[in-house]
Amino acid sequence: MRRRVLLLAALLAASVASVSSADAAFSGASERGSAVYRHLGFPVYEARLFTKGGAPLDWNRDFGLELRYLRNFTQYDLVESTMRELNRTGAPLPVRSQLETCFSDVRKGDRYLAVTDGPDRISFRLNGTRTCTLSHPQITNRFMGIFLGENSRSASFTRKLLGQ
């Protein structure tokens, strides 16, 4: 009996976490897809894509992407890996100082939620607390493209996020 109560509590907590992430993304957001990103076989983070009503991703409509970290990373790790990916997928962008404001050290279980606001702005929340807004022309396509674009590091990861 105790095991059932604990299982029910865990399922309820997971469902509340899912609802609060979607609600934090924007009104009417629902999960579209999810995937675990691995590097050299080791799980790095679990990602979830939120779109209006769980519809297919439309780059012209706002959407949210949540990363739940499965390892600890420093702010430096997050900024450097983001800058490397931005450079790998296109021309360098002058956003390092903004990223340093947006990102903090993360521990296993921490969640970053990035929510687009048109083509030029993305707001970030760490564990539900707003950390910053990243602003730059076309930053939505460039930053979110790291995870959702045709040139992401893992096509299968991207397909799962997109619900395909």
C-alpha cells in the first residue's frame, strides 16, 4: 500500500511539473515532443518542446523549450557550449555578455525554460525564476536552431523534440 501511495505521489508531482512548465511557457502551451540528449553515450539533458496546443512547430509563432539537466554544469560550460554551437551553425553573434547574465551554474535536476517572443527575443527561467531576456536580431532561429534546426548535433534528438 505504501508503495502505491509513493508511486501515486511521484506521478502527481510529475504531472504538476509538466503543467507548470507548459503554463510558464505561455498561455495554451502543450508539450509537442521530448528527447534526451546524449554526448558520447552519457545523458546530458532531457528536452521538452512546448507549442500552442501541442501543434507542429511553427517558427513564426512563439514556443518554449525546457532543458532538465541530468548532470552538473558551470555557467562557463553553458556559455561556452552555446557560443560554440552558435558559431558552428552560422556567423558569430555578439551575445556572450547576455548569455553570462542568462545562465548560472546548474545541478542535476535543474530546469531552464526558454520562451520565444517573436524572432528577436527569448526569455529564460531557471527553476521557474526569470533570469533574463536574450535580445538580438533573429536570435530565435539561431539559438533555438541549436536544438530544433536542420543543423542540430543530433537529427534523431531533433525529430523526437518535434514530435516526428
